[in-house]
Amino acid sequence: MADDVASLRALAHPLRLQMLSLLTGAALSAAEVARELGISQANASYHLRTLAAAGQVVEAGTETIRGGTAKRYRHPWDGAAELRPLEDGDFPLYLQAVAAEMVRRGALREPGRRGCTTDAELWVEPQVWAEVLEQVDAAASRLHAEARPPRTDGTVRVTMTAALFAMADRTHP
């Protein structure tokens, strides 16, 4: 449970969500992350250490730069990883960070390109729910598995944000 709390707290920051996206397709150093996100290297390094401590990124080697050693990090995407709602308020913080990140990404939407959006609060049969969870997990896993380094020739920058979870029925005692 403590690991879940640390992981969710690490993710409850829009900048760290951006970093995880970058580190899915490539192993990058703090300096490379900083350049890509337009932040200071010290800031990138701080957030990478936070993500590493929470197990969200792993060290993926080192490189020598101007006589020093720079760690490279990557996000070991595992489509089976599941974030569980917590009673202590961390899940709502995570959702707030995701919502802020969606607004940022929405401003970068390329007009005229096909996309897909949906928002729903529904009642469905358990089998349908299980099938939809599998399909969304498969789509997320495929995108993460196919991620390439930023600006790789022949690639298109895309976003996928999904928050699927069963809801409590609080309308009836």
C-alpha cells in the first residue's frame, strides 16, 4: 500500500506525466528531458529522482558528458499496471494532474486530423465492462510499445488519456 501511495503521489504532477510520456519511447538524461520540456536541468533532475524513487522510471545506463556522468532514464511501461483509488485522497490528485495535462495537450491539437473523444457515466453488464477494460488496455499497451523518441522521422505526435473505473452507487442507501 505504501508503494501505491508513493507511486500515485509521484504521478500527481503534470510535469512528471509529461516526463513519463517522453521516457516511454526513449531513454533520456535529465538534460535531454529539460531541453524537450523547456525547463531547467535541475528541475528535470529533481522530478526524475522523484519518479525513480516511486518506481515509475528506471536507470537505463549512463553516458559521459564533458567529463561528468549523466544517468539515462526510461519508463518501463507495463500495460498490466493498474492504479487503484485510495482513500487518502491521492487518486483525486492524480486525476487533477491528468486533467491539467489534457488541457495542455488539447491546446496542441492539430486541427483537421481525425481523433476520438468520449465522456460517459453509464451502467453496463459486468462482461461488457471487462471487455472494454481489455480493449482500452490493449490500445494503451500498443501505443506505449510503439512509442519512438521525440521527433523521430515518420512519426506523428499523439495523445491518449483514459480513466476507466467502476463507480460506487451512492444514489441508494
